[in-house]
Amino acid sequence: MITYNTDGVRMPHIKRRATTAWIKAVAKSYGKTVGEIGYMFVDDEKILEVNNEYLGHDYYTDIITFDYCEGDMLNGDLVISLDTVRSNAEKFNKDYDEELHRVIIHGVLHLCGINDKGPGEREIMEQAENRALALMSDKR
């Protein structure tokens, strides 16, 4: 089950049923199934608070992924700052909805085992995001 909630912000305009089907299709492409994934959409202040409290980081970010996966079953909580998604869309001259979906799937890709911090990993993550976004286009 995939849930979508907010804390201090309005729910973004996403087609929940289509987004859920897309997330499941991406997970399946990695040989995974979706268990419990919870999205929490927040503002920059809340993500900074979460980043400080749970990771000891004192900076804003677009997404924090809490991984509770068991075997091939994806379970996790994904906290997304809509403020940072918006500022990143402007910074990289991207459509807000595309950037939001990129971040939504970024967390799922982390749950699938793809990292983006080590040497060469960011490029691998970007390729995986692009493949996933192409799958989303197929679902529309």
C-alpha cells in the first residue's frame, strides 16, 4: 500500500492511482514488490527538522528516505520538501510536475538499492530516474 500525506503544506496535484501504478511498475522492473510506502509532503522547515533529528544534517534537501525493506519487499517512509522541489525545478529549468515525479521515484529507487553518494553513483541514479520517468509517460 502506498499512502500520500502532508504536514504543513497542501497536497500536490498528483494522480494518486496512476502514480501508485507507476511506482509499482518501477519496483517490478527491479524485481521488487511494494509493501508499505508512505509519502509525507512537507515544507523546507519541516525537512530541515527531520534532517537534523534523524540524520544529524543541518541543511535542506528535497527528499529523505527511511528504508524498512525486507528482502524484495519495499517498505519505507519518504519525506519530500515541496519547497525544495519547486526551487530545484526553477534552478534546473525543469517543469515542477516533472521534478516532483523525479523526486517521488528517487526515493523508490533508493529503496530498490540504488545509491547516489559514491563515485559514479549519481550518474547511475539519474539514468534510473530517466528510465522511470519514461515508464510514467507510458502509463499516462
